[in-house]
Amino acid sequence: MKELVSRHDVRLLGLLGYVAPVLVARFPGVPWEALVGVATAFLGLGEVAQRSSSYDEAGW
């Protein structure tokens, strides 16, 4: 499992970022402001992980 996460970290962070807004529709009692913050954080982490992965592949 650890190897799977390390190989697909960018995809997993992106998935978590996209799932958070769906929770607002699924559970209307959850404050949407909190989930927007969580989704933004996950998407930001996904962007950082993607750039880091791109730099590693480019050999920088």
C-alpha cells in the first residue's frame, strides 16, 4: 500500500480535492465553507506534488 501511495501521490491528492465538494451535495449538514478550504488545500498540495514530480522526471 505504501508503494502504491508513493507511486500515485499526485493522483490521490487530486482525487481527494475533487471528492470534497461532492461531500457538500451528499451531506448538506456539513458547512460548505470548511469543505471549500479542504478542497483548496488538497488541490494546492496536488499542484506542489505534480511540480515536484515533474522536476524529478526532468532531472533537475
